[in-house]
Amino acid sequence: MRRLLDDERKQKGSLLVAGGAIKKNKDRIYKKFINLAGGTTHARVVVIASSSAYPTNSYLDFKNTLLENTAIRKEQIVLVKLAVKNDPTTDFDESLWCDNANDLVEVEKIKNATGVWFTGGNQHRTTSILRNSDGSNTLMLNALYELYEKGNCVLAGTSAGAALMSDIMIGGGTSYDALSDKKIKDITDYGDDITEDNFIINNEGLGFFKYGIIDQHFDARDRVGRLLEGIFVEGNKTLGFGISEDTAFIYDRDLEELSVIGNSGVFIIDPRNAISKGLKNLSIYKNVEVSYLIEGMKFDLVYQEIIFDEFFKETAQVNTYSPSFMKCFSRSDEIFDFVDDYLLLNKDDLNIKDKYRRPFIVVSAFKNTRNEGEYYEVRFVQQSSTKRYFNPKSNKYAFINLLMEVHPWKEFR
């Protein structure tokens, strides 16, 4: 018999926001979700699968995953019947659910919940269906806000379900297109000519997380450039939170703190001292500060300070091998591993320094998928406050206060 899960609800409520591709850590992440929803005894989970093109199947997959990895019963998991379009793989027409955000039966499910899970897919499907055609809130969206304000519950989501948590929402696009001033902000601009490269950003997000903009599948899909641009386009130099795959952050509203659970970490992009300028519709950035948080670290959202568990150790930046100075990020590269191997572990070997005599590395990244040989050059710079930390419990490393610079670069042949 599986161990019953504890009730860890927060008085003011909480968020669990995952970066997508929950695989190796699904047991821990989903158990934490149930803990925050009231544990085995009290959890009442509703699933909003409207972001998915296959909402019923998405719900069933999630339900089965919860049943396999937690100790709750199937009666404790309920689907909110909400969909933008029909799922052709089912026997009924889910497009009939398109007006259910104002259906009293479906809204009542939200009111009785202690945990809400937003699935992946296309975040615009959910944010649009939760608002009326005139832009006002549906009954269901108001019920979600009331539930969140009441507390003792958790709102959670992965991938698209993570992107919609903040006020400003990134709806799609590559880092190259984002930095190259190809932005789509008006939702009426969606059309047949929109591709996965087009950078879509607007204020459609549901606004549960007020401290910055969220992006997901962060390093696996090379999204640091689009998050950086999003911060400046809509966020008025707010913080950016980039969540790696198989990883989530937990926002504790009682303490106003953010913590990390999962395989990798959360990148915090801090542009407060950054300099930005444009050159022929191409973006240039300097002095952007980047920190990488892993389990055992917390981020105080009020004072914007990083807190370490007592077992963390600051590590010497020892030499391991001579670095290569040019490398292009691929979709499988993790930014932390690259920075750690090529910069932090080679501090004394680096004979390339900026005008302030700070060691740095240069990489070509954010490739233009349409024109071969066009990139953005990304420079990671070590400053005096850059530090590297080790968590002996997880055998993982983190860094804080690394500087990043970005500017366009073109191959000449």
C-alpha cells in the first residue's frame, strides 16, 4: 500500500509551475502537487485541458499519471469540460464545450477544488476561452481568481499551463525572431501565415504570478533570447523566470518565496541594470544578470534575494581543460552545463577578457532558421560577484550573478 501524502496547503495558497516534459521526476513533482492540494485525504483536483488539441485524452493521461504516482483515488480527479475544438479521437464532440466557461455546473467544479492543473498545448486556447468575446472575465475565470484569493489551494500547470500563469504571456516563437523585432502582440494577428518562429507576446496571461514573466522548456528549446526580449517588450524590466524541463518552481504565497523541485533548475533573468538598444530592428543587450537556482535554493520575491539551505557550499572555480571559445547552442544543450564547463571551471585558463579584465566566453546562438549563417552572439561574462555553488545532497551545481550580453552576428564566407 502506498504511503498517504501529507496536507501541505498554504494559508494564502501556492503555485506549482513546471517547465514541461515531466518524466524522471514525475513521482516527486506530482506528489508535491497533491501535498499542496491537501494531501491524500483532502485533495480535490480539477483538470483544465483546454490548451490541448486532444483535451479528453490529455486529461485521461494526466489522471492516470496521478493515480500511478500518488495515493489519491480516481474520484478525487475531475475534468472541467472546456475545449476550443473537437478531439477527433473521441466519440463525442468536444467543440460543444466552447461556452462552458460560463456554465454553472462546470464553474462549480472550480469552486470545490483544492488543486487545479492546467495541461500543456497552446496556452492561447485556454486564455481566450476563459474570457468573453468582449474581453471580460467568464464566470470560470472569476471562480479561479476567487479560489486563489481564498487560499488553501494550489494552481499548477506544465508547458503551456506554465506560460499562462503570469500577466504577460509569451505565446510562441524563437529567440532569433524575438530579438529581430518580429513580434505579434494583437491576438487578431493569429492566422495561417503564423509559424512556430513568430514571437507572440501580449498581456493575455491569467496573472496568478505577479513577479515577472515565465517561460518553459527553457534551455532545451533555446528560449533565453525570447524571454529577455519579452522582459523589455512588455515587462518594463521585470524579472524573467525560465524553467527547465522536468523541473518546477513552487511559489509559496505565505512566505512570498520561490523554491525549486526537479531534475534541473530555474533561470532568473534580471534586467534591472541592463542596457538595451536597437540596430536596424535588431536588439542589443548588455549587463543582463543571470542566476541559476536548483533544489535547496529559494528566491525571496519581495527582497529579490537568493537563500541557500545550510548544506550548500561555495565552490572554487578550478581548471579542468582548455575551453573552446565558439560553440552554437543546440536544442539539447543545457545553458548551465555549457557555462559551467567553458567558463566557471576555467576561470584562470581564459586569456580572453573584456575591457574591465573580466573573463568571458563567446557563443553563437539563437540561429535564424530561415537564413543560414545568421545568429546572435551571446557573451557570458564573469564579474566579481559571480559565484558557483554545490549541493552535496543532489550532487548538482548552481551559479549566481553571471552577466550576459547579446548582439547580432552574421557569418561571412
